[in-house]
Amino acid sequence: MHVRILLQITADDSTVGVTEEVTAFEKPVERPEDLGLSLAEGKALTAAVQGQIVKAQVASWADRQRCCEACGTRRRSKGSSPVVFRTLYGDVPLASPRLHRCPCQSTDGPATLLPLRTLIPGQIAPERLYLEARWVSLVPYAAAAGLLADVLPIASGANRTTVREHALRVAERAEAELGDERPCFIDGCPAEWEALPIPEGRIVAALDGGYVRNWDDRKSNFELIVGRSVPEDRAPRYLGLVHGYDQKPKRRLFEVLKSQGLQANQDVTFLTDGGEEVRSLTELITPEAEHVLDWFHITMRLTVLSQYARGVVHHDDAEGARLLASLDSIKWLLWHGNQYRAGEEIAFFEGGVDDLEVSYPNLGKFKRAAHEFAVYIASNAGSLINYGERFRSGERISSCLAESTVNAVISKRFAKRQQMQWTKRGAHLLLQTRTRTLDGTLRPLFERWYPGLANDNGNGAAQAAAA
């Protein structure tokens, strides 16, 4: 069975174009796989149709640009130059017309014009750019290029370098829209804040850090800071940046909160691991902010100390039991927000570890960990709360939320286990598209840039079928 597929393009003025054969297939019907179009045949068909449609549209658009917008005189042609327009359904070669400048225009400008550059400045279809940015934020660059080539007729333009540059271009455009950095984002005065409407509810933002291998210095790592902001009754948002590389970290965090309806009189809780970099990021963002040292990191450090103390038990049962009892007391006091008593008990515990005289192999590590814990709690004294009371009230006290965010944003894409290496620029820009993909704001961003993408293709297809 020989199948011929014809295409006829009708213009807005009802002008009917020539019917052209875009593709033909020889389809024997003997097995199930012979029915309908195969993937290769479908890709060939869509590529052929796309090429004809785009060329007809560009020819019509270019013809309208021949006349000078100032005086209406038809501009003289100076030939054309070849360009390739990358679309979802294939790379379409086009002839970009070159036009002489109209005599009525200023002589200071260029002598010739390339109108097609204004129509397709990046020479890539917005929807293809969106798909590339979305897919590379979820899977490695090479895998994303392979997926695109598998399901779409774009094999000639789908490789890891191309899709990487396209995705980073999207992130750079979004970065350019970010406002200026400020040391403080608190505006107005308490009287103005009280006059604001009652806010919708508390926002809890959990932030944490992770590390990836450095491409420029392959023996070192650099830190990524990621977070998730969760309002009580609105959609969550993700945040990601490279510490030390990002020049607008506070602005980035503020814009995430602002997109969730942040008001100056709104309660905001920042849950962090107590690190200096993350803690400084949350300062002076909003007047009603509260910084909380999350319970997870406290208990994680106490667990490590307990393991060392159990090791002491094997060498001195009495001393080991005393240290374990002291750790239980510290945990209980911190849970109930008794900072003064907890500080005393921590100092007693640290002194007891320093005075140990046992043949425990890890005694040096134990002493160092005890001292680091004392400094850690003292440095974050202002972020300690009554965790028990907060927990009984049903509020968050742990950044397990942030830990899961680290896994979602960093580990599953930056391949921590595979030790992938990254440049700071590449990691930072990929974080911007990945966080937007994860919280569902990448598509709305493209629809704002390209309003035509906001059309519901599903409804449009249904209406066309009904017609």
C-alpha cells in the first residue's frame, strides 16, 4: 500500500496555495507494526509539514516588512543570508532577506537591515526552548538531548552542548530580570506595618547547603544553598544559588517570598542548620522574621556525641554512663527551651570530656566534637526556641524539609553519588531552571515572555476537531 500525504496552505485572505506532496510511505499491511505511522515516519511527516508551514509564514511576514514603516516606500532587496530556525518538529532552513535602508531614514544607522532577526532573534522556537530548559533541569544534558532526538525530529540540532547553552540562556534571561541586591529589604515603619491587611498565614522557609565537585579545581568542592518556602495555604517555592558566586542572594530569597504574598506584618520562620552563611542570608529580609535552629541538626550532633560516649563505656563504665546521662539532660533542656540550664550542662559535659583519661582511640575526636557542639549552640543561642511547645502546637521545628529539598534539588540532578563536576556558573544557572521546574513556575515564566504560549493547546485542538 502506497501512502501519499499532501499539504495545501490557505492564507488569511483565502488565497489557496499549491497542493504539495510532503512525504510518501510504502506501507504493507501484514503485521500489527504495519498499521499507522511508525515513530520514524511520524517524525518525517511532522518535519516536512513544519518546514512548509514555517517557510510560508516567514515568506508572508517578510513580504510585509519590505515597506518602510516611516514613509511606506518599498525597500530594495540585497539578497538574503541562510539561517536555521530550530523548532520542535525539525530544524527549518530559511532565507533571511537583507534589505537596503530606506532613503528617508538616518544615514547614521546600518546600510542594510535583517528583519527576520526581530521575528526569531534566538533562531529557536520558544516551545522548544522551554522543553529543553525543562528537560535538562531534570536529567543530564546528554540524556535530555537523547530524549529530544528520540521523540522529536530534531536529531540534527540535539546534542548536549546545544541544549546546555539553550538552558543556560533561559536562566541568564531570568537572572537579568532580578532586581538589585540590598543589605536590607525592610521598608516602612511599625505603624505602616500594623495598617496592612491581616496576612494569610505564616510562611516557613527551610534552607540548607550541599556540595558539588568543582570543575575548575577538581580536588575541591563548592557549596550550593537551596531552600523551600512553604506558606500555610499557597503553593511552595524552591530557591537555589551557589554560595559566593551569586551576587544577589538576599534579593533572590526576598523575591521568592514576595511571589507568595509576603507582607511586612507577616510571620516568617526561617529554619536552618545554623551555618553562618545561611543565617546571614535570612537577616533583614522582613521585620516579622524568626530564625530557628532546626531540631534535626541539634539531634544529629547529639547522636554523634552519644556514639563517642558509648565508646568510652567500654573503657570506663562509670565515666561513660555519666556522659550519656549528661547528653540526655542537654537534649531535654534544649527541647524545653531552657537555654541557661542547657548552657551550664553543655559546659559541664565539655569539661568532663576534656578531663577523660582513658585509652579510648577516638578520644581526640570526641573532645573536638564536644567543643564544636558547645560553640555551635553558643553561636546560635538567639535561634533556640521551646521546641516541645512549638511541636505540640503543630508547627515545624525541623529542617527535614530542607534536607529533602537538598536531595530533590541537588542530589537527584547534580549526581552527588557520581561525583559530577561543575563550574560555578553552570551550577548556579542550572539551579535557576531546576527550581522553577520543580515548583511549576518555569512554564508561567515562558508564557510571560511569549504570551502566545499561554494558549491552551488542548482546547485549541478540541475546537479544531469540532469545526
